[in-house]
Amino acid sequence: MTAARADDQSVDPFFHADDLCTFVDAAPSPYHACAEVADRLEAVGFTALNETARWPREPGRFYTLRAGSLVAWSTETAHGPGTSFRIVGAHTDSPNLRIKPHPDTSRAGWQLLAAEPYGGPLLNSWLDRDLGLSGRVSVRTPEGVAEHLLKVDRPIVRVPQLAIHLDREIRETGVRLNPQQHLFPVWGVGTSPGDFAGFVAEELKVEPSDVLGWELMTHDLAPSRRIGRDGDLVSAPRLDNLGTTYAGLQALLRAVQAPAEGSVPVLVLFDHEEVGSVSDRGAASTLLPAVLERIVLAAGGDREDLLRALAGSICASGDMAHATHPNYAERHEPQHPIRINAGPVLKVNVNLRYATDARGTGAFVHACEQAGVPLQRFVNRADLPCGSTVGPMTAAGVGVTTVDVGAPQLAMHSAREMCGAADPGMYVDALAAFLTPAN
């Protein structure tokens, strides 16, 4: 773990691209992403706060963790309990294949694991890849039930594709996958089912009978790296949305190094965005509103102070954006091309699949100008449905002006995605300026 300095990019324009690769490889699951963020926060003086404890009234740098979600903030320069918030929001989860509760099965002399898609993955991209396993496990201990992180960074499972000789129509019809039938990962040879719970217990060094349940998922084992003729591209899994998780973290680290008077910088990382955000720690939950209220209460404020603070607050909802695909340019809105290595993206949808409005637009345009980075504007084709983000839920649930932004990439929701190597640094610069606005 390395706590990166944002200004190192002045020496190496691809510094943040390389550090992003390190971050992504350390974060194969939402739980590991939050653990890596927590490590980097603590390295610069942030203190973990338990949600069940009383929070300190003294100003400082703090974070609280709820499974695969995390909120971090600094009150070092707040000027009272009614101080407004500057919030960067992102999500830690990505589409993948997740292991079912009773996964052990066998077929045709192969030992298989039952898995199902999480979110909306490009299923064909998970075929013929060496995959590891990661997530969290509930374990019985003498002190009660505990949760352990599990990260198996070696090739454990693989979903083999059917040979073309047995599927001659694939050239005309493409790969057709039934999620129930065709996505069983192979992990051994034998006519009897394997023992997945026993495998998990051995990895955690506990008794199999003490493994009570899990949230485990597959991840691509190929290292994240810079690619391309000039090394100006990044190939990595989970860029959607660890690209923003990383940039938001770096923006917060810069904000506490050179704080701006008059606002409280906040980073919120939600789990479960890819499946609708309806959970105890998703963007539709009370996680963020509760933390913001407790910040105000810890400063000695009341309900009136909270409402005053929210009225002056603004949130940048960060998620990755669609770069114009060179092989499918007709799928993009022709008046709004998005290029790689050309700066952050402001995302607009009149039907509020993105939360961007005029006030939010002005705030983010100003931040990009303040940071000296170019800005691109994305609009979906009017005849194609638009995806969404944590932005609309944050705007409605918290009641703050929200602007949807991102960094451009290709192959969104693939097991392996791609972005520009210069874009992570510009994304960090823009979000840092957003958290520390200048007049």
C-alpha cells in the first residue's frame, strides 16, 4: 500500500495511471476496495469511527466503514455546525460472477461450482480466463460470528468456451450464453462434487463447520497495466467504478493537504450500485444522510444546522463514462463525441438518469477550469436507453444538488476494461478542485 501524492503527476504524467493499476489489483471485491481505501486514509491521519460508538466532537479526519461501503471526511476547516458539504460519490462494486450458497456439483467427469451473474456483466468476456476468488466470509469464533476477508490471487476457476467445431453457428449468431446452464466454472476433475466450504475453511485456516456463509466472487487474474504503442492506455478490470473510487480518494487526500475554508470535504463509496443500490449500504440507503447528520451533531449542531448545511451542499456523483467506440461510432450521439485522454466527462440526461442540472454543471465546469483540465460533455443517443448512477438517488435521498461526472473508457462491464493513461490524473485534478473550490 502506498499513499500517493497527487502532485507526483507533475513529474510523471502517468503516475496516477500506474497507481490506479496498483489500487485495482489490491481491490478484487468491494470489501477489499474499502480496506485499501482505509489503509491509505490511515496513512495520512484519518481515524476509523465505529457507527455504534459516540463520535468525537473535536475536528479531525475520520472515516466509517460499512462492509463494502465507506464514508470519509475532514472537519479540520469547518467554521461551525452549519458548514456545507462538498461530496464526491462513487461505488465499489463491479459486474462479475458470484458463488452460490450450495455451489458444489459435478458433470461429465468435471467438478464445477454453481455461480450466477452479479449486475450486468458482458458474459462472454468471462470465458476462458484464469479467475481468482475474493470477498468476505462469516465465520464462527469463540467470541461470536466474525467476518473475514478472503482473497485467492491464484487461478482457481475457469469458464471454458465451447469449441467452434461443436458450435458452427457462432460466426453468424455470436456467443449465446444461458446464465443457468453455461457459466459453471470448472475447478477440478472428478465424478463427485468438490468441497467448496472446505476449501474456503482451509484458505482462512478455520474449521469447515465454522464457515457460516459467504459473499464470494470471481476476479480476473491478469495484472492491470499500461498498454499501447506509447503506453498511453490502461488495461484493467473493474475500472467501472474503481477508477472513480481511486480518483475520489486521491482528491480527498489532496483536499486535506491543502484545505479550503468554508466546506467539509466528503468521500462516499457505495456498494451495490450495479444491482440497484437498494441495500443497507447502497446509495438508496440512509448511510450518507446518517453520516452527514452525525457530522453536524458532533459539531454541536441541531436539525436546523443540518438543513442549513445541506442547502448549501453539492455532490459530484462519479462513475465511468462511455468513450466513443471506434468500431461502433454510430452507437454514440454524434454531437457529443468522447475521446480518451481528453479530460473528465460531464454526463447529462434530460430524463434524470443522470442528476446533472445547471447549478451542478456550473460547479464542475468551474472545478475543471480551476484545475486546468479540459472537460467533455456526454449525452446518450435519444433512441437508446441511458444507464444510471448513484447520482439521482443521492440527489433525491439527501436533497443536495448533484452533478454526474466520470472518466472515459471502453468495454464497460467487461471482465477487462480500458481507459486512457492520462485520464486518471486529470480526473483526480478535477475532483480535487471540486472538493476545494476557489472563488
